[in-house]
Amino acid sequence: MALTAAPGLLAGCSDNTSYPADSGERLLLDNVRGYTIAGGQLRRFGSLLVGSDGRVVALDPGNVAGARRIDGHGRTCLPGLHDAHGHIWDFGAAADELDLSGTWSLEEALGALGRYAADHRDQQWIVGTGWNEGAWRLGRLPVAADLDQVVPDRPVWLERVDGHAGVANTAGLRAAGITDETEAPAGGQVMVGSDSEPTGVLVDTAMSLVQDQLPTATAEDHRRHVRAAQRKLNSRGLTSVSDAQTEADELAVAHQEAAAGTLSVRLNVFLSWDAFTQIGTEVRTDSAARDLVRVRTVKLYIDGALGSRGASLWQPYSDAPGTRGLPRMSQDELNDRVRRVVEAGYQCAVHAIGDQGNAMVLDAYQQALPANRASQWRHRVEHAQIMAVSDIPRLAQLGLIASMQPTHATDDMTMAESRLGRDRIAGAYAWRSFLRHGAVIAAGSDFPVSTENPFDGMHAAVTRTSRDGKPLGGWYPAETMTPVEALRAYTLDAAYAAHQESVLGSLEPGKWADFILVDQDPFALPSGRALWQTGVLQTWVAGKRVGDYGQL
């Protein structure tokens, strides 16, 4: 589908628009247990002075005349958190779709599908997401015949939790024109059964065969989605998100929401490849609407996900010797795309899960980047999930950002070793190894693939355990982060990865006063409490409260 700039998009790319005026008063947040990264270390503070422009004036300023005092009642204050890799439009759209993320068996999922279909008889397509055959302990992927049992008369399309595979019912396959003669696009797979007929499962790029048939979202749909998403994200303590794939029409809505003063999450936008080729030269901006929107990154993909065995590996999967995964493009094509992004003055962010996929990405960057300017644009490897141990130092040497999701380790730990074998795990989810070699880790969640709660991510980073503390002592605990490193990865280093560390990521004079108040001290947890149990009480963006979730 061709992408065109929606009306008003290009006009919104400069900061000449009129935005809501400053409140005209200074704020003194007092009586808090404050923490921020400053000067490379964790700094404590007890009060925070915010100017009328929404920026930090000082920490611990002493007596301040003429400022409105807010009593923090001894609560913990942290910088606003930044999810370095999320999908805000998909997250918001989930409210309009069937959510299967809480199902624990195929039968439970089919029951949810049947109820949803009965409650939404007006929908031409039934669309859902979040299923995980691993959580179902099914031992196989769901197929069209399963879905046909409950919805035989309307097209159904259900995406796996990782977004890299989906299953259609027979009506969905028919609507998409998928038959035993359908060829998958490069980097994708149309799975077939023993009878050579499509099973209904489509992997990676083959998903587009169905996705292109789904009803197109309108600008009003996007507006509703981003507003629903930001309410939930603010409640989790998130004030910034690096949105890991934005289309042209979505970007138009982001600019409109920022101009209207209704955007309460800062968006570091990753243009999709299609959006980049269509409008990239016209929409590039380091800052719009007082740093609410940044458009200077392009998202590419080299492979799929581990769970659906689309991650590209050098050697076959340990539990599926017939496959090594699915590179989405050749090395030459990847090299060409990275070069085009770099030459256009954009930061490049490439999704790479498998060890072969990651090696291909490193090779592409090495070819595209002049040796003396390798770190100028802080190009990124999104996920950097499974690397050959020998490739881990290369990432730091190339000045690349490791954009990693701590909950992916705890989500995957029940199946990763069966997919990879013990030897390859040495370079998987290897946070400490990256840090030891001098890499910067920007932490995120990949929501809605994993929970959007950053305190779940910090818990995973520090303990490498599930919420219930399993496995005891952590899964490969040598790769844990410290609590300070985890906070930094979700604040200052996430901002650094977005080229925003001069205005965001820490509570220092001159930066935006994006902060949260929470109900426990992550550096002095009460007995019997875990990091993931941290509750957000208030969220502030540019010195304005955007969410109130509990009593101080």
C-alpha cells in the first residue's frame, strides 16, 4: 500500500506551531526521596525546583520564594521513564481487538474468540493478538481448523504475542486468496500441512498477505488509539517512548496531538521503511512541540522472532533441525538500506534476534559507517537478543546502541534453551557482557509483545527471575544489571539512544521536568517486596501533572 503524507503532516514538523502557554508559576516539589543519574552516578535529592517553562531549575534549592510548594510526603521521586522500544499504535489499537494474552490453553482462547465474535457481530474481520502456544503447552501452533470450530463464517486473523506470526481461519485464508499455490514473499513462510494445504499460519513477511486485507484505520482511530495508549503508559510511569515503527498517517496524528496539547507521552519516532522512502526527506526533525515529537530514526528488520523460529541462526534450531530461521533480505539489500538511511542523515534501528541476523546487521553498519564517525548517529540494534559471543565486542566498537528488553529474557527462559541449546545461550540476553565491553543499553519492553510496565523490566534486569522469583537465584544470573544500571537504561541511556540526553533522561537543571512519584524506594525495597510491585502515584511531564493514581 502506498504511503502519502496526510493533510497537515508536513506543516507539523517544525516548532512554529502555537502550543499551550506556560503556567507562569514555579513549582517546588519538596519532601521526597529523589534519585536521578547525574555526572555518571546516582544522585539523591530531597526537593526539586521547576521553572514556569516546565524545566528543572535546581535540585535541593533551599528556601525558594514565590514558588508553589508540593509536599511529596516522603515518597520516592524518579525521572520519568523512557521505554526505548515499544509500539504505541499497536498498543492503543489493542482496545479494539481480541486480547488473548491472558489465555493459558487453546480451549480458553477459543472460548474468548467465540464470545468476542458474538459481541462484535458488526465487525467484518475479527482481529486479535497475544496468543502463545508455549504458554498453552500445546506442543504445536494453532491452525485454521481450530478457529473454524467457533467462527466458520467470518474472516479471523490472530497474531502471536511476538507479532512475528499469525493464524487465520479458513474464511480468512479465502478472503486473502491464499491457496496451496500461494508463494510466500522473501523472508516469510506460508506454513502447510502434510496434505500441502495452508494450515492458516503465516510467519513474518507472509503475514502481509492477510494484513493487507484488513480494514484500514482512520485518523480518528489513530487518535483514539494514541490517547488510550498514553493514559495506560503514563500510569506505568512512562513519559517517553521510542515508537519502533510509525507510518505516515500515524505520524500526522502524533503531530496534531502534540500541537493540540493533548500528547502526554514524548514520542521518539522510528519511521517504517515505506514511510522513510515516501516522506523521509520532508518530515525529519530533531524536535517538535517542545520535544514532544522527534523524527530522526528509521526502522529495518533482518529477521523474525525466536518463539516462532523466525530468528535467523547460523546453525539449525536445536528443537527443529530442519530450519535456521528466516532472513528477511540478503546482506546486499540490508547493506543498501542501511547506507541509504545513514546518507539521509537518519539514525538506523535494525531489528535483529538471531546470531546470524545480528552478525549481518553488524556487517552492514561496519560497511556503512566511516571508522572515525561510527558513533556520531548512535545507530541501534533493536533486541540484540542472541549474538555469537565474539560479536558482542563489535557492537560497542562500532558505537552502536544495544536496544534490549529485559522481560524478553524472563518471558523466553522457559523455551530459549530448547530453541538454542546451552552453548548459544552464552550470547543470549547478555546484558552484563554488553556493559562489560562498554556498550550503552537502552531498555524497553516491546509492548504490547511484553508488559508495558517498566518496573517489570527493571525487576527482570536486576534478578533475571519471573514475578514469583523463579528460578531461584535467577536465570543465568551472571548477566544481571545492578539497580542503578537498570534505572539508567530506562532513563538517561534511553534518552541518549534517542539523541535527547541534553533535554531528557535525568532531573538536572535545564532539562524538562518529567518525573514520577512512586510508592516504594527501588534502592531500598521493603522486606517482602519486589521491584515489579512498585506502584506509580503521580506522573508529571514538563512540570505538569498528567496522571494521579494514588494518595501521596
